[in-house]
Amino acid sequence: MPQYDVIISGGGMVGASLACALSGKGLRIAQVEAVELQTRAAPGYDDRAIALAYGARRIFEGLQLWDSLAAEATPIHHIHVSDRGRFGMVHMDRAEEGLPALGYVVPARVIGDVLSAAVSQIGELDSYCPATVTSVSQTDAAINVDVACQGGTTTLSGALLVAADGADSPLREQFAIEHVESDYRQSAIVTNITPQLAHNNIAYERFTDSGPMALLPMTGQRCAVVWTVDSSRVDEVMALDDAGFLAALQERFGYRLGRLDRVGRRQAWPLRLVQAKESVRERLALIGNAIHTLHPVAGQGFNLGARDVAVLAEVLVDALQAGEDPGSLAVLSRYGDWRKRDHRNVAVFTDGLARMFTLPLPALGVARSVGMTAFDLLPPAKRLLTRLTMGRSGRTPRLVRGLPL
């Protein structure tokens, strides 16, 4: 039976980031993944984009991966938030934080390729792919994982099992970890567009009566679009031809970027809030979407998962240096307790935004506009919000502070 210190179930961006964070630390690692992370896709107009907060950049710098991402990372210099049909606006600028950017927009293809290449170079890691975890059992000293892969089933034994297996986490269900789930009755339509005017590295977040809409700056003067619509209308919007879709998008967004000239392939998926009630058990830790699946407003999903990686890696490395069992509940509780505040604050923030701006109450609309205007005139409050969205509020792990593990 192969023996490991850490078994990671899930090889997506969060699971792969954890493998990179733990490499070179004297840990033997196994990674179990059903689908190859590496996309091997050629660059194209339809590249799906990921918004990285500034804190995520620092994490990738700590993993020595940022230089490989930087060439295709479009910096966000300014964020413009507005409420459709109302006067309230909020502006955030990199100069207010004294940073080169508030965040970056990077093609998911690029992040996947960089992480895949990095994981393939980890000498102390064994990859089981394509493979799935079929069952788990525990002893006092280890956790045993049955893995179905090509050629049959094998059993892996480890000190710690990490569930990085997504919003519908099979491991979360197998361990009977309760979660709360809320259906937003909305769907996100994702695509790229080319506007008439240059985006000038401005990210737009526009709230409408059907949900928020984001236009994010990308390379080639494209903008990545995340348009939230009522689920009852998603089929109708997806069925529009390109001209009809651009006209509908223009009507909702306005003309701050001039005429919207070109649109790429569209994808849509339903939105929900998922929050696990526990993030750790003896010899088990949950990270990423397995703990928290968020509304895409403010682009916090992957960034929250990246901070899970930074904290868990720091806790495990410190435990290893102290000669502690990395899978013990005493060690893992440090990770769980540390992450509670960030999970709660970001979930409350994104869920509140998603719901507040869709309530059809005229008085509330006026209050929102007044509140946004007042907020824009209060630098300390705006700074707190900016630091929250950049992952720089509260107790920050070493990687987010630019320090090595």
C-alpha cells in the first residue's frame, strides 16, 4: 500500500496550487484527479478569464509561478461600481492602496497550464489521473483511500486527506459534513466581448434588477463578461444571435465603453451559495469550493480558495517543523479556526450584494444610491472593502504577505 503524508483529492486550480505550495517541504504527496488539469488549448478569443485579487498574485509569487502568468495577466487599475438607472457610484483606484494593481485578469487556460507544468515537476508527488476516490476508511494513525483508476483499484494510505473536489464534494458527503445551500435562481452567462473604446484597465461592476454584470479588462482590448440573469430567462438570452445578444448586453451595461462590437462563444451555469458547516475532521481538511461556493459578484471564488491553500500550507509546514502529526485534529483545527472569519466575511459580502441589488423596492433603490455615494466619499470604509476583496484584511498568511513558508 503506497504511503503518503498528504493525499489531495482534486487536481483543479486549488488542489494543484496546494500541491505546489507543499512541494519541497519534505512531504510525500499523492494527487487524485478525474480530469487532466492541463488544457493544451491554443490561445483564442474565447479564453475564459479568472479574476485574481492582488493577494492571489502574492500567493503565486510565493509559489514562484507569477512570472509564468504575468505576460498574459491584465492588471486592474481602477474599479467602477454602479447601479443601473440610479446615480450612486463607487470608484476604487490602485493609487489609493499604493499598489501596481488592484487585481489581474488571467485566462484560465494559462493558469491551468502553468500549474500543470509545475505539478509535473514535483518529484515527491505521485499523480493518479484519471482516477476517482471510491471509499475512505480511518485508523488512529492514518486514513486509507481506495482509488479507482486505469487498471483497477488501488489503496493509498496517508496522514491527511484534503478534499479539493468541488462544490458537490463527494468527500464532504462521505464524511456526512452538513452544508447549507441556497439557490439564487440566477444563472451566469460568461463570454468575451470587444468594445469600441479601450478598457484602460478598468473593471466595471454594474448592478441591475436581474443581478450584477461585470466587464473585466483582458489582453487584446477584450473584456471578459459575467452577466447574471434570472434563470427563467437564461435560455432566451442564450438563444439570441450575436447581434441580438450584443444589443441586450449594451442595453443593460450602457455606453461607457462605446459600442460593443464583437462577442465570443457563450456559456451559462446556475448560481448557488454552498457553505460547509465544518472545514476539518480528524485527518480531513476541506479547501476551495468544497467549503464555499459563492455568487460570482466581486470575483471572490478562486481567491478565497487560494487563501485556503496559503493558510493550510502554512499550518502543515509549521506542524512538520514542530514534529506534529499533520493529520491530527489539533493541527487541522488551527487551519479551520483561522479561515472561519474570512469565509464568513466574504460569503456575507457577496451574498448581500447579490440579493440587495435585486430587491424591487423603490425606496431601497434610493437608499442604495445614497449609500454608494456616501461610501465613495469615505476613504477609510472604502479602504476596508478594498482590502477585503484583495485578500489583505484580517490575519494574513505568510504567502499573502510575500514571505516564504
